[in-house]
Amino acid sequence: MPSAQPVGQPVPADGRLPQGATRGLGERPFGIYVHVPFCRVRCGYCDFNTYTVPELGGHGATVDTYAEAALAEVKLARGVLAAAGGSGTEGQPAPAVQTVFVGGGTPTMLPPRDLVQVLLGIREQFGLAEGAEVTTEANPDTITPAVAQELADGGFTRVSLGMQSAVPHVLATLERTHDPANVHAAVEAVRAAGMQVSLDLIYGTPGESLEDWRTSLETVIGLRPDHVSAYALVVEEGTKLAAQVRRGVVTMPDDDDEADKYELAEHLLGGAGYGWYEISNWALAEENRCRHNVNYWRNADWWGVGPGAHSHVGGVRWWNVKHPAPYADRLASGVSPGAGREVLTAEQRHDEDILLGIRLVEGLDLGLVEGAGRAAVAELIADGLVDGRAALQGRAVLTVRGRLLADTVVHRLLAA
């Protein structure tokens, strides 16, 4: 089941943001995330806000009608952001979009023409900045040469393929339905269409050996994508996998095993020319980094379109109703789909800057670290968690060991 939403302040019916939230809008990077909440099956480990077609029963924003509902929110977003503009003055234009990321779920359950239609609506309402990055996630089974070309012709520049593993028994445990043999064909189709390709992996699946993980990494390296993401499996409450762990059907992922697998990923990917730029992400070159996700980690501004999507503008965070039916109904009635929001305090924004910034390869400006946290830097260097040479240049940069213990580093940097 999808995870529960936070409790926050009510969102006005027109979606209007608090006064001052849009001050400086457009001076910071601005992106749009589009959530497509459909999957053919629900994987046992997943707690994302996704639904199968039988679960929806033909009500609300279905596969056939989703593009219409998403475009209605894009239009609402433009109205909300243009109402105050970057300077807080009525009638200023909304900011041009620098990145678009279509995630899910499985976005390519929608026909490519619908994905292109949503992108066209974003371009018409906001405008796309020159060189804008436009990504969609995809199941490898859904990408054919024709689909890839239609996406590229419609303005998409990247495809992120959910490979997860190259080993059939690992995919079976994860309940991934794609044929691992189709990954190569999908990569070639994306590449032939002139788009960048990213491969997403998961490590730490119950029953996955270190050699299984090596096989997946070596397979990825052989495919030579532009970008690789590798995430440790997390057993989320409420999922089928969590129930299996409780019953003893499968074992909980082991922290030491996951650490070994992360270190192997860094060793093999680094040796193949991939540089890490965020704890779970590697790219062949700086231009291959996912700019949309980098902007999340830099606490920039974005609007999240779709059921359950989260947004952040100027220190205000809000989230949409989760189910596609009320989501579509609200928009059809001209009402914001926002379910709740919070206005971050200066202290919360400072803490988030540290929490997110430490994840990046350029590290954290030590000028942001205060009090006992500042004194902890020397200890973090001595413990091998932070690079000493970078610290002399005023940056806290995680070592490989520091990346494995990033939560510990953040806790010590935020010490009162």
C-alpha cells in the first residue's frame, strides 16, 4: 500500500501560496515533476503512490484520461505562480522550466503521445528554458524504437530505465515483470533516438549474493549508459515485502551486506569511468548528471503534478491528494488538488540545506555549519567520514565510508 501522507495546514481552494513564497522565483532553478500513478502490477517492495488498472475500476484519472487531468494542474500551476511572479508583483510571467521529470509508477503505461501532450502543455504554459532536461522513467519492456523516437521527437532528452537487476531470481523476488534481455534493446532504442539513457539498480534484495550484484554491475557497464543510479533496498511498512519479512519468508536486508555492495558499485563504476556526484548516482560526465534531481538536493523550486505529488517553492512544501479519483474531480471543479502544506522555518530550511547538500560530490559549504557541529568536523575527518583536503578548502565532502554513514555525518553536523 502507498505510504501515509503527512498532516499539514490546509491548501486554499485556488492553490494560492503564502505571501512572499514566490519572492525570487525564477532566480533559482525551477522544475516540474509529473507523477504517473499507474503500474501493471504492484511490486512487493514498493510503497509509492501507484495503482493497477483493476484497483481504479475506471474511476478518476485513469490511463485513458490522465493526460487531461495533469494538464489541468499544469494550467493551475501557471496561474498560481504567475499571480505573484518572482518579485511578488501581480501579473508577472511564471518561471521558465529548466527540468521536467516524469516518474511513477510506470509513466510509459501511458502512450507516448500522452506524455508528449503533457510536455507540450508545460511548454505552452511556462516555456522551456534553452537546453531544458526532460526525462521519463520507463519499464524496459515498454520501450521500442518507435516509442523512443516519438518521445525524442516530442522533446524528451533522457529516459531512465528501471532495470533493478540483471539476475532473474533477484527480479523475481522484487516481483519485477520485465524480461532482463529487453534492457539491451531498450538502451539501444533510446540511444538511437538521440536521447541520454540512465539505468536504475536496486541492491540488497533478499537472496541476492555479492556475485549476483557484481553480475548486475558488469552488465550495466557493458551497456555503457550515460548515467547509473543504485539504491539500497528499504523494507517499507505496509508493503508485501515487509509482511514476508515478518513471517520469516525472506530475510531483512543486512547493513553490512549492503555496505559491501555499495563499495563494489563504487569500485566497478569508478573503474569504468563513472564518477559519483550524489550518494546513489554516477555519471560518465558532468553533462550526464540528472539536473532535475540535483535541483532537489540543492533545495531549488519545483511543482509536482499528479496524485500524491509533492512540491516546493520558496520554503513552502505541499502535497496533492493521493487517489486519482479525487485528484481528477478537484481539478475538473477548478479546485486545487493540494491536500496539505507546511511553511518551513528558517531553522528547518538551514537543516535541510545541510541534510541535502552533504550528499553531493561538491560537498557542503562549512560556513553553514554552526556551534558544536563545526567542532565535530575535525572528528569526522579523523573518523574517515569527511575528506580532510576538501575541508581545508571550506567544503565538507563525504568519503566512501562517509557516504555509507551519511545519516551519522548529518547528525553530528547538526549537533546543537
